Amino acid sequence: MALRQFMQAAAELVQMPAFHYELARTLVAWAMLYVVGVWMVICQQWSDTRWVLHLQHESHSTSMPLAPWPATALLQDQMLDFLPVLERAWISDKLVGTSIIICIIGCLVLTHGWRMRVMLLRRLGWMVTLLYLLRSITISVTTVPPSTPLCQIAPAQTAWQLIRATPDILAGSVGQCTDKIFSGHTTILFISFLFWRRYATHWAFIAYSAVHTTVGITTVLMARYHYTVDVVIALLLTFFVHHTYYAALAQAVQSHTGLCFDTVDCQGDSVYSMAIVAPKPEWDRDSALGVDTSVRVSSPDQFVRKREPLSNPDSDAGDHTPQLNHHEIEVVESLDLHPMHRVYSGVEYSRPSETHVLALGINRPFGSMFPRIVAWMDGLDLRINS
């Protein structure tokens, strides 16, 4: 009976046009991840080739240099000098692989609704794509010596050898020696932790992920896969990309839905007044930001509000309550908002007020191009149109 119900629900889901659009947008994200991953592998092998050419130039020889590398060729690292060497480097690889797999499965189970699950996969794909793109840039501009004297370099001699080696490198069965800045292992470990932190429903999941991430990063250093600076930069960039993505998405949601996330912006312009708006059920179920910007309402003053222009901004007398048409938002007297509730009014958000800009200590408001790009990547338009 349960299997029959599941098959029936799956059949109905496949027939939904909204599912097709969401799935197509997600496939675009993961296709971009594969393309950028292949490009990153090419950059990694080119980095090894530059290192070999450098050694040949220094030694005035055309022969292929072989490990072990002299200690003077390596960088000094205080943390690596302190940590013992992990002979079974495969332990680190397993910790990285299991981290992302468990994260995906666990977060998919903890989220509710097919749209939220597809959204999660899409966000993960885009964030890792951005991080890998940054990594391909850092690898290309600076060649860092191997972090272990025993790393053997075997650069591809032809384009065909490079293409053939790409799948093995992506799978982790073949490694490079100079692809250091920044650590891809740490990126996967930390992005898994950040997703647990955002989607976990109990602190035990976050605690597990913190332990898994810490042990994984430690083994990355013990296996001498990276220098300590590679790990530190990976942590900072992963945190930056993750939080910038959600910050841009929050701005895009505010622009699309007219949400005021702070009282300064809502009250800073006298030509606007406040109207409490009723949430649309479908927007509630598939909220734009998931668990990121949940709104908890404990008093009427904390209601989510929408700025509407006054009918007569120059008049000081009379009722300034906006007159809303039947096809626009409805003013309600009481709202029982769930922490996941979001409001969609279907009206473009107004320009940032001067008070809001002054409160931020800037001369110009932030641009809207990047939030628009992130909104498309995240599928915000699909959720609003549905």
C-alpha cells in the first residue's frame, strides 16, 4: 500500500510543469559544476607542468625531475611540522567523500516537500561551482611547491592524455602536487557543515557534522595534501561564498516580494505607509529562503510588512491607509505566522530609502545585478510564478 501511494505520488509529480522547470534549473547547476570541475582539473595539471618547467629551468636540464624533492624546495609550515604524517592518506579521502554524501542524504530527508529538496541540490551545485571556479583561478595564477617531498609529478604530455586523466582526477584516484591554494578537500568538508547548520532540525546533526569536519580537515593536513594556509583560505572563501549567496538571495526576495527586513528601511521614507499583508499558502510552503530567514512573530509590532505608496503624500490630514484593489494584497487584522512563513505580494519592491543608505554608512545603495543573478540561479522566479 505504501509503495503504491509512493508510485502514485511520483507519477503525479512527474506530470507537474513546475517540477520540470525546477529540475531543469537544477540540472543546469550541476552541468555547470561538471564543466567547471573539468576546467579546474586542467588548471591543476597545468600548475604541475609549470612546476616541472621551473625545476628544469633551475637545473638547466630537460629531463623529468623526480621525487623526493629537496627540503629547500618546500614551504615551511608550522602546523605540518607539529602534526604527524598520516601514512594511510585514503582515510582523508573517505572522510571528504562521506561528508558530502551524508550531508546530501541527511538534508534531503530533513527538508519537507519536493521543491525544497530540489532547491537544496541546486544551491549546493551552484555554491560548489563558484568555489571551484575561484579555485581554478588561484591555482592558475600562483604555483605553490608540493607539500610533501614524496609527491610524484606526472603531467600530461598531450591534450589526449589530459582528457583521459580528467575523470580519474575528478574521482580522486589520481592526484596532483601543486594544486594547493586553496584546499578542495576543506571546501567540501566545510560546505557540508554549513548545509547541516542551515538545514538540520536538531543540534545533534550539527554536532556530528562539526566533528566530521574537524577530523577531516585534520587528516587533510596529516596526509600532507595541503599547507595550512590552503586550509585557512578554503575556510574563509567557503564561508564567504555561502553567506554571500544567501545575502544576495535575501536582497532578491526583498526586491521581488516587497518584504521589509528592518524597521529603518520600512519607516525611512514619509511617502510610504505600512500595510500588513496576508501570506499566500504556496509561498509559505516553499519559502524563498528556506530556513535562512525564518520570521518569528511574538507581537503585532513584529509583523512582516509591505511598503505601499500613500494616495496623497503631500497631505498631512486624513486617512493615509493605502487603498488596495482586489487583485493586490489584502490587509488583515491578525496573522498566525509560522516561523517558515513568507509573504508574496506580487508587487515590485520600492527603491531603498535615504535613511536606509545613511544607516549603512554608504553613499550609494548596493547594486541589484548580483542579487538578480543569484535569484535566477536559485530559481526564485520559478517559485514566485508558481
